[in-house]
Amino acid sequence: MQRGSGRLREGEHVLFVDRKRRSYMRQLVAGKRLHLHNGFFWADHLIGLREGHTVYNSAREPFVLVRPTFAQFIPNLPRQAQPIYPKDIGPILLWGDFYPGARVVEVGVGPGALTIALLQAIAPHGRLVSYELRPDFAERARRNVEIFLGNAPHWELKQADAYEGIDERGVDRMVIDLPEPWRLLENAAKALRPGGVLVSYLPTVLQVKELVDRLHLSSTFGLVEVFETLQRFWHVEPRSMRPEHRMVAHTGFVIVARRLAELPAPPCS
């Protein structure tokens, strides 16, 4: 299990941060050598240490040794598909209002970055059901969740095509990370309770326009909002401050809508 406190344990994934703030994630496997830069570490010498130690590889290069935070874990996680990055996951959780105890359906898991965030947000009494059609993506997401969270009894991963149908009913929240989410609106309307929140993540303006047009034409969704987030770090030294030369600009758009209650048919005159 990745999350924890106390001394580092055998099998954990840890982060080595060098003097230039570059980070490298490695697993502590007893008897193994961990190669970094021009040198290496013996995992046995690191198991049992506390987080925050400065450790030196065989080339005497220093690294700060810590457990990765979620934001640090995402760029380092094993993947075959592009993950949703931390700057977008935070707003998705906030604007989607994912809360402890919520019943959530996720469509499209990718490498499992958003899955991990959802599982933490709705724990311990919520329930997440994730749909993923590709078996390789499903297996990778399962492994990444296990690396970071360990056992997640409140999660069910279904290898199924959500376009063909979603089994759940009365769910509180749904999040879609697929290229054509408008094809899911009918199934999403059946699954979500009135007042439930639908969140979609899309990379291009053409996809956003298609989804929003379909949402506006729908009688079951309303209160549509669209936004993107930009992230700029700052370089701070004792006598100077400046923005970093590179920033995390556009990665994707977040689209949020609410499931409306179905109105009764007007009485016949």
C-alpha cells in the first residue's frame, strides 16, 4: 500500500528529488539496486528510513527521499494513455462536488489518475463504479490504484462499453473522459438522479461545442458551465521573484451540467 506514514516499507513507491527539483519514482524492492543518474542505491539501505532524509547515491549525488503526494504521483505513474493532470483534477472534484458518501459513475479510466482522486473524495462510505472498454487500460488503472491506495473496497471496475448502457440508477455524480461524451447523454440521464452533476473532460473546442449544443437541446440537462484552468509556478529566491519560464497552459476543458427533474406533461385542455 502506497499511502502511509512512519518508516518506509519494502514494496512502497518512493520519490527521489534532486537538487534541480527533478523527481524520480522508484519501488523499494528488497535486494534490488535502484539506478538514478550516474549512480545507484541499494533498496535495502533505504527501507526503514523516515521520509525527508537526504540520501546519496553511489556517485555521491544528493536526493531528498519522500513518499509521493498525489500531485507528484500522477506525472510518474505508469500509463498507456494521457492522464488528467492535477491542475484539472482539483477543479473537477470541486465543481463536480464529489463528497464523502457519494455514489459515482466514471466512464473512461485511462491510467487511473482521476479514479484515485474520486476514490479519496468519496471515501469511506461512497461507491465508485468505473467503466472501461479497453482491457489494457483497465488493468493499468487497477494496478495504479493499488500502488497509491492499496485495497479500495468501495470501487468496482467494469470492462464494458458504456455507450451500450449504464446499469446503475440514482447515482449522484457522473464523470466522462471519452472523446464523444454526447453519445452518452441518454444513458447518463437514466443513471443520474435529479439534481445530480455530470462532468466531462475534453481537449478541443470542437468537442466542447458539440457536447454543449447537445446538452442545450436536451430536456434532461441544464445549468451548463465550461472552463479551463491555467497553472503558473513562481521562482522565489531571497532577492528576486519571477514567474517560471514555462507554465502549464491548456490541457483540457471541464464541462459541468446538472440533471434536471422531468416535468409532468401539461394537462389536456
